[in-house]
Amino acid sequence: MFSPISRREALRIASHALDNNARGVRLICHGSKPPNCYIYNAPSEPCWYIYAPWGDGNDGAMLRGSRVIVIGKLTGTIHYDGSAGDEG
């Protein structure tokens, strides 16, 4: 029915989900689930996987997983916004 969500549109959606402190930071967008991304209950629709800063001022100051925002390529829905499970 609708045209798929482009990479540019997915990045725009993800940037709106970030705190004001994290906006303007370069985001890394993958067209499929990266091998080091371990999220549970992955959506059934194809998704963009966008790595973003946590925006809490502690990026690089502690050991924790990367933040990944998962956006549906068909719907533009944010299916997941949290840890990529890649810590350690």
C-alpha cells in the first residue's frame, strides 16, 4: 500500500527519538540485523537497525551495550529502542 521507508526516513525517525543532547550526532544505519546485535523478540517485518548514543552523558564512561533503534522498513514503526546486547 505504502512505499517502503528509506534509509534517510529511518534516520529521521530515529533522530526524533533521541534526547536533545544526542541530536546532531552521527547515527550508524544497517539495512539488516548486524551479527553483534542480540535483541529478543525481533519483529517479523524487515527493519533498519540504527546505532545511536544513549544521550545520558555516560557514553564511553561505562561498560554497557550499544543503543540500537529498530525501525520497520514497511511501517516506519520503532519496534525497539534499547541495548543491542553487545556489551563486553
